[in-house]
Amino acid sequence: MQNLFAGFFVSMLIHIGLVLSLSNIFNIDLLAFQADYSQPIPAYLVYEKPKLVSKKENKIFIKKISIEPNSQIDIKEMVLKADEEILALESKASKTTTFSQKKTNLNQQNQILLFSSIIEEQIRAVWKKPIVSEKFSVELILSLVPTGEILDVKVKRSSGSDAFDRSALIAVAKVRKFENLKMPAHLFDDNFRNFTLVFKPY
Amino acid sequence: MMQSFYKIIYLLLILSSTYLSSQLRIEITGGSDEPIRVAMVPFEWKLNSAPSHYLHEIVKKDLESFAEFAVLNPEDMLSYPSLEEEISYRDWRLLKVDYLIIGSVLKSEIEGEVNIAYSILDVSRRKNIHKALIKGSVKSLKRMGHNISDRIYHKINGIPGIFSTRIAYVDKPLSDADSYDLRITDIDGDGDLSLFKSNQPILSPDWSPNGKEIAYVSFEEGTSRIYIQELATGNRRALKRERGINSSPSWSPNGNYLSAVLSKGDNPDIYLYNLRSNAWTPLTGHYGIDTEPDWSPDGKSLIFTSNRSGSPQIYEINISSMRIKRKTFEGTYNARARYLPDGKNIIYVHRRKGVFHIALHNLRTGKISILTDTFLDESPSVAPNGNVIIYATKDRETDTDILAGVTINGKTRFILPSVSGGAREPAWSPILDKY
């Protein structure tokens, strides 16, 4: 009897959960679980000659709704036309931004890969792995500053072999500072300020 | 009901944690192929008498023997510190040294004894990783040097050093057809001495697990018989002889049993010999030939060669269940198997394209790698740290029997100098000098 009750309770929980999640009561952003999803980039605005930018925009705008002095156009029609134009511009603008955002997301993934391989290469060049009979692996957490210098290194998960752990720590100590890690600040903050380095013999 | 509820909560926690820990992971699987660079500063000598051996020379020779280490020459050093305070890490870093070894040989209150104090330092992290004081006789300076090599090797590589171990072998000089000599030697070829000489064949020496005795087969009575000889005294005792062949002794890891081959049931089978009760008990009873047993490091099973399938192959027998399993399926000749200390890998003689090689076989994955590229490789024996294999082979140029070695990764090969050109049946000792 008790078993039946437990089963019923579990199935009820699952069903309630399903119904609730399908009605999107949890506000789950399904996109976020996709492999190629990444967070929108925080924008770093640089104000440089703002007047020039506004002039340009004005120019385009003025061109589009410039009124020929001799034409006889209803003012109402003219306003409608202008509205349409603005809408079109707006939709075009929004389209380009989503496209460019997607592009930067992809770019960001590539950049993470690129900088990861740069780090990997520099560690590989100095890591002298000891002889190991077992399949060891050690995980270290590295903290960097934007110049590439290693501030701190901690053992997150030991391999169980002192010699193997030490070989990884020595490799990191030898690198001291990663070269060629010039990247946008947000990319660094999101991925490389703290990251996990896994050493495996094979 | 509550249990299932907790299970769900637990499941949700696990799921959520995988999404939360999305920190970047970079995996490093390959490293630099360069040897580990060690600098050993000549130890400060605080004795009145002149040293008989230089420790740094012994250690350099030891560590460089398998090409895993490169040891800096004292001439290339910028300073000779003997204390930690005297070290300028920057200098050693410039010399690309990974580990620095410093120390001194000190007087002891006991006459004829010395104390050696030394440290191993990690140059890139400026850390003392090992500090020790070892005591010994002035006369045993060389042995102490090998002992220091073992400790350094263990600290840096994570597996025991084997520079204090020895190798037993049978010497049959080319010049004398009727002379057999059971000998033992240090692995650097020094301290080679004879244990037992006979004008009848001597076969398959095997070390006891404590390294104090050697079991072997001798034909001195006209037929084969297994003997055990104590190294310190030279005393010999014979095992109870049975009709037919008595061969291939192999000690159990606890030292209480020997496994061997007897043919008293008309065809060779594996037997167990209880060293306390001096009694034989059969392990296998097949009409095929079962031979060359070796104990697994945990003592629970044995591997042996059998031709029960038509060709020689390797089989494993579980001693408690007596269940037998075939282990090799590749090729038509696999024989003389030996376990590695991890118990997960074995080595054996494998014939490929008509040539006999030493093969390494992973028992879990079944992966086979050929370790040697010489010609007639036979009777492999594994070093107690599992990293080096010694085997008998033929030198094709001089047509003599030699002992050759190879590291388990197949990268480094070496030849053990043999005086007479007739060395065969090598057996690597267990770790002899504990530390």
C-alpha cells in the first residue's frame, strides 16, 4: 500500500512539474540550455565625437522626408509616410542588431577556444609529467589578472599522487604569466579571470 | 514516500549544479618531452678522511640511466650551496633546473659511521619538498648513494626508485659448454658475484618477496630439482622432489608458497608447494602442457602458459575458485608471462611475423604494445617499480647472449654489460633497501 502511494506521489510530482513548466510558470529560458548559447555581451560605450554621429543620422533623416517646395502633398499623408519610414528603419535596425549579436556570440566562442589553446600551448611546453602507472588527473583553479599574470593557483581536485600534483603546480609556476592573452575585458572577466586547468597523462 | 521525495530533491540539486558550474575548463593531456632537469650540488664533506665515492657522481649516473632525468654537471653550476639559506633560486632558474639537491656528509658519534643530511628543492616554487637524514657505514657510501637516488626518484616520479635493486641471472660462458653459473649483479653492472656454480644446467631463478632468498632449478643430481638458496649465508635447501620435471618456481607474494611445474601426472601441470608443510598440491590438471606460472601481486591468481588450445597462449587461474580464463588471442605464440606490479598489465614473449618480441598487454582493455625490436627476445622480468623490463636476447653482431632492458613506454633501451657473453634468464629482485 505504501509503495503504491509513493509511486503515485512521484508521478503526481512529475506531472505537476511538467504542466507547470509547459505553461512556463518558472520562466525558463529554453534558449539558455542550448550548447551554443551565450550571455548577451555587456556593452562598453565609448563616447567619441557624439556630434558627428548625430549629424549623420539627421542627414539621412532629412533627406528622406525633405519636402519639395513646389509639390502639393497632404500634410497628413506626409506624416504617415514619415511614420512608415521610421518603422522600416527601426525594424531594419533591430534586425541588424540581432544578427550582429549572434555573430559576436559565435565570435566569442571562437575567441574562448583560441585563448584556451594559447594557454594550453604555454603549459604544455613546460609540463614535465612524471611516470604514472595509473590514470591520474589533477584539477587546478587559476586566477589571472588581465595582463595574463597568474595571481593564484589552488588544487581543486588532487590526483592522489603528490608527484603528479606537484608536476602540474610546477608547470603553472614556470609559466608565471601567460603571453598573448590580449582580449576584450568582458571576455576575460567571464571566462579567464578564474578557470579550471585539468592535467591528464594520456 | 519521504525517501522518494528526497531522491527527487537530490536529483534536482545534481541537475542544477551541473548548470551552475559552467566555469571554463582547459584540459592538458600532453607535456614536454624534455627530461626533468636536476642539479645535485656536491655534498659538503665534513669528515677528516677523503671520500671513497662522490655521492653526486653516483646519483647522476643512477638518475640518467633511463633517460628520464638530465643531471647538471658541477662545472656548470654558479654556486655550491649546502644550506637552504645559501640558495639563489634565480640562478638555478636561469640554468633551467627543475629540482635542486643539496646536502652534507657529517661525522657521526659512532666510529666508522656517517650521517648524510640532504634536501630536495622545487626551484620554480622555491619550496623544500623533502628533507632527510640517513645513517650508514663509511664503507657503504656507494649503497647510500643509490639509496639517495631511489628517494629522489620516488619523490619526483611518484614510483619507487630501483637503483638499489639487483638482478639474478644464469651465466653460461661461450668458452665452456659445461659450466653454469648463477650470479647476481647491481643494475649498474657493479658488485657482480657468483651464488652457485655447476656443470649441469641451472634454470629460472626467482627472488623471494623479501629479497633474501632465490629459488631456482638445478640439474646437479642428473634430473631437475628446485632449490632455495639464502643469499647472506649461501645455504641451500632442496624442495621435495617428484617424478619427472620439477621446474619454473615462482614465489607467492606472502612468501609462504611456491608455484612450480611438475610432470608427475605424465604431462606438465601447475602445482603449489607449501613451504611450511613441504607438500605439493595440484592447481591445473589438463592433458595439455601447463608451465611458467607467475603470481599476481595480490596473490589471488596465477598466469601461466598452456598449449591446451593447440598453440602456446597465456591463461589466468583464480586460486580460490580454480576458474581458468584464456588471456591472449592474438598470434600463435604467447609465452612466459609476468605480471606488472599494478596487476593490471602483463608482459610476455609474443611472436609476430616469425620474430619473438616482448609485448605489454593491458588485461582490462586488451591493448597489446610491442616493446622490443630485437631478434630473439626471451624470459622477460619486470623491475619492482613496474617501469623497466629486462630480458635475454641475442646480440646479432657478436652472436652472444646478452641481457637488454627497455622502459615500459618503449622509449629507452639499454644493454647490461655481460662479461662472458652468455647471460640468460634474468630475474629482477624486489625492492631491497627500504626507505
